[in-house]
Amino acid sequence: MKIRYRPAYNATSVAYDTTRKAKAMAAVIRARQIDGVELVSPKLATIEELLAVHLREYLKALRDGSPESLASSNGIGWDEYLLAAVRASTGGVRDAVLEAFLNRVHSGSLSSGLHHARADRGAGYCTLNGLVVGAFAAKGAGAKRVLIVDFDAHCGGGTASLIEGHDGIEQIDVSVSPYDQYPSRPTARLVVSDGRDYLGDIERMLATVESPRTVNVVIYNAGMDPHHAAGGVGPIDAEVLRAREAMVFEWANSHGLPVAWVLA
């Protein structure tokens, strides 16, 4: 499995876990020398790709730092390297999605800070919505049906807003926090779980995917923050998350679906 990462993911001096954990994860992957796992460098997302998802005024603010309220709307701040960092991590999502779709394999990117970003601003420590950039790239490469699976602790309201009206892109979302909640609808289905039957909620949501074999690629926002020690809820621990990951990939494998995953 190829996993996208380049040091530019961490280029910004804005200090928050979202902007730092890719470096730590890359170090772990290198140290463990896992058979069949390879870190590869992605290309930067282009401005044209970003403009398909985000407004020009917002991207200009990310470049220039002005207006500050817009440049820092992600909630973590701005510096002159932020746009380069998020172009790198968004490019990693795009490259992972395209590899998964075109080669029918699982792939990943050590990208995060994605699903709360809107067209005109960031939100909730998310600057660019790389999930939607990746979905649009897959569609542009010929995918007819893209499924975004969002199991971060928080709701993916940014993604839901951006895929509205775009045929062939849908989202299923199991969260444990109402942050960024949105009305559930056929193309963006949301459950806010209390964690007591979290795996059951995951299983039931996966079962809502009609004719899963017609999905061309799955984009998996694999949040670890449902864990009770990471701001999630009490019943969810490492074993539950391990079981969740097995469930997602067993479901995908049973239907022959390639998965591109990110850290969320």
C-alpha cells in the first residue's frame, strides 16, 4: 500500500495536532518498516483544483493572510506557509483517491483537517476540504459513483454542503458529537451515536449503501477522535476503533471496493 506524505504537510508554523501528526505518523511507519507499505510523495493540489471546491476570495486570503478573519477561519491561525502546507496535504488526498480508483487498490494519505471546511471559509481546524477535492478528481477521471465514509468524532457538515447537487457523490457519517451537524438526507446520511452501540451504528450505516458494488471508490475519513481519551465518548477505546477499521475494510473488500483513507 502506498501512503502519501511529504514534509510540506507540516510546513506551517501554526502549532496544532492537525498540522503536526502527519510527521509523527510518517516516523512511525518508517521505523516499523511494514511489509508492503511505502511512503510516497504527492504532487501539490493545483489552484484550479481548489477553485472547483473553494471560492477565489478565500484562497486569496489563505495566500495573503488578509482579511485575517478569513485567513484564520480554520480556527488554528495563519502564516505565510499555510497555503503551501494544505496544498500538499490536499494533493496527498487527491493522489491517494486517484490511485485507489484507477488501480483498484487501497491507498492512503497522512492528511487531516478536511471535513469542516466550506466553500468560502475554513472551520473546526479544517482549512481545505480535501475529501471533496479528491471526490471531484475521481469524477474527473471517470468515476460514476464516489462514496465518502466519515467516521470522525464530529459531523462532516462542510463536506455535506459541498457535495450537495453533485450527482454521483454521497456521504455516510457516524459521529459522536453534534458539532457541525446537518440535516440527514439521501446523499449525506448522518447518525450522531452516543457510543453505546457505536459498532452497531457503523454497521447499520454501511448497510444503507445501496448497490455497493456500483461504488467506484471509497474515501474514508478515519477519525481516531471518537476514542474517549481523545475527546470522544466513554465506551469507545482502542479495541473498538480497531474493530471499526476491520469492519470498514471487510465491508469494502466484500464488495470489491478500493479505499483511499486519510487521518481525519
